[in-house]
Amino acid sequence: MMNKLILGRYLPGDSLIHRLDPRAKLIGAFYFIGIIFLANNWQTYLLLGLFTLFSLFLSKIDFNFFIKGVKPMIWLILFTVALQIFFTGGGEVYWKWGILQLTELGIQNGLFIFCRFVLIIFMSTLLTLTTAPLSLSDAIEYLLRPLKPLKVPVHEISLMLSIALRFVPTLMDETEKIMNAQRARGVDFGEGNLVQKMKAVIPLLIPLFVSSFNRADDLATAMEARGYQGGDGRTKYRVLHWRLADTLSLIAFALVTLALVYLRK
């Protein structure tokens, strides 16, 4: 269901992860995505899995929320895993038919890809669930600050990312409402061939685009009414504070990296 989409949603809380500086969480999330490519055996993936589960435990958020974060991507994950399983050669061959083959290395790579996708989605979901969109925008703007001398519109970029992330669940909820309204009028989105299914989506897209443009216009009007003039000379109501816990969290990522390097074959 559309209204079960987790991306972009924020769950208020008072856990250790919630209290971390958004800059530390953003750096940690991107750093984790980078170091996960160092994993090349079951020991390294087990280490990353335990580290991820421990982080989820510290957030005090129901594990079902993270499972819901994986569901929208499950078909893409399975498709990628299937490509790895049936088109990767190496090791013992269990089955072969034309260009398709099932090998020991293919199965191993497929499982590794699956673990990699799930762990990345878990960490990304943890970032959005424990960080308010405005705090995330402030963190992005702060981390991109070195690009200001190059005339890069740092504030505008962070604002666009924040608005886009904030409106993902809103648009999904709007899509769900429109689909329910169309179903009440007799539209069936699940029956027929591919062409018929594409035609059934047209009554959904038009009101969705109209609603999106109306929301964008209302947002622009509200920003103008509040005197928004961009980032020049703009002060901050929310001041970010870097604490000892933020430093320790990044040290934990560094220790995990050292352990990964040690466990690599």
C-alpha cells in the first residue's frame, strides 16, 4: 500500500540515535554505504549486519518499520539478485541451460547483493526515521558549505532536497486517496494486459499532477508571505550542536572499518 511507504517519514523519539547530531547521522549513513563494498565474505557481512541491528536497537523503533522500508524495493532487489545468480560463472556448476547457469559463485554473489541492498535500505531508513526533515536540511547545508566559494547554491540545494524528501510520503498518501476514489468509480488497476494497465493509470496521473502543482503553488505562496529571499543573510533558529556522542558514533564506524579490513580475505 502507498500509505505504508517509509521513505521520508520521521518518527519523533528520545533514543540515542534521535539525539545524535544530524551531521553525524548523515556522515555515518554515507560512510556506511561506502564501507559496505569492502565486505567480500560471510564474516564481513555478519559484522555489518550485527552493527546495523545494534543501531536499529538503539533507535527504539519497531523493526516492522524497517521491513516496510525494504518492501517497495523488493522486486528490484530480487531482479538484481537473479542476474547475479544466473549470469555469474565460477566454482561448481549445479545447473546450466544456454547462457543461464547456476553456480556456486553465482549463488554466493546473489546472497551478498541481497544483504548489501537490505543493509543499505535499513541504514537509510534509520536516517530518515530518526532525523527531522528540517534538521536533515540543515546538516546538508552545513556539510556542503565548503562549496560556497565556488558559487554553488548550497542553501537552495539543501532546501530542494528537504522539500523533496518531505513530500514523498505526502504524494504517496495523495496517490492512495486518488486510487481509492478511482476504484469507487469502477477503475480496476490490476486486471488486463500491460497496455490496459497503463491506460488505467492515466486517470490516476492527471489528478496527481494537478494536486502536486497546487501544493507547489501553495508552498511558494507561503514562503513568499513569510519573506523568504534565499540563503543570503539568513540566520538559523535551530543551531546544531556537536557532542561527545557524535564523535563516538563516528569512531564506531572507524572501528567497524578496521574490523572489515581485518576480516577480508
